[in-house]
Amino acid sequence: MGQLPEGERSDTWLTYSEQKHNVHLSHALTTLGDTRRARESQQRALELSAPTSTMTRTLLTIDGAACSHHDGDSEEACRRTVAALTGLPDGYRTGLVRRRAQDMYEAIPAQHHRERAVRELRDVLAA
């Protein structure tokens, strides 16, 4: 980021801001299971995101939930994902947000699918 000219670091559709960098880094590190660094990127991205950035904030919340799952707390991961989804207007529960939530559900081993929090996530995804 520091090597990009100032004009290419602003927050526009055509540039690569620090906020975008941390959003992408959050997901990459979450996927790799590096939850400590993922959480750092999530926190920084949230600091740089406008309160009205609904989709970005939701994706970061789901990344945080996936970190909980990676760290062994699938119940908390499901609760956080359900809260993120149910806090959204219906029109936002599609596309990338839905895919990330679905990935979260699919990451949970089948033997846990009868647990209440996992069932709630399944039901929200099915709605």
C-alpha cells in the first residue's frame, strides 16, 4: 500500500484503498486459517469502513465467524453468522453474502448438523 501513489490509494471504484486491502486480506487469512492476523485485518477494515457499508461489514462479520469456527467454536460461528444475516434487509442476503454464509455452514462437519445453532443457520439460509 505504501508504494502506491497517493491518488491510487483513495477510496474509489478504480483504486485500491487500505480498506479494500484489509477486506480482501481478512478473507484470505480467514480461508487460510490464520485467525489472529485475519482478525487484525477485520478490525482495521471495520475502522476504515463507513457505518453504512452494509455488505462489507456483513462480509467481515462472517469472516470473523469463520475464524471462530477455525478456532474450534462452531456454535459461536453459527450464532454470529445467523445474527449477521438476520440483521440484513432481504435484498442483501444474496450473492457473495449468501455464498460466504453457505460456505460457513458447509465447513461444519455433518455430525454437528443436528445442533441447535447449526440448524438455525441452515434454516436462515433456506429462507
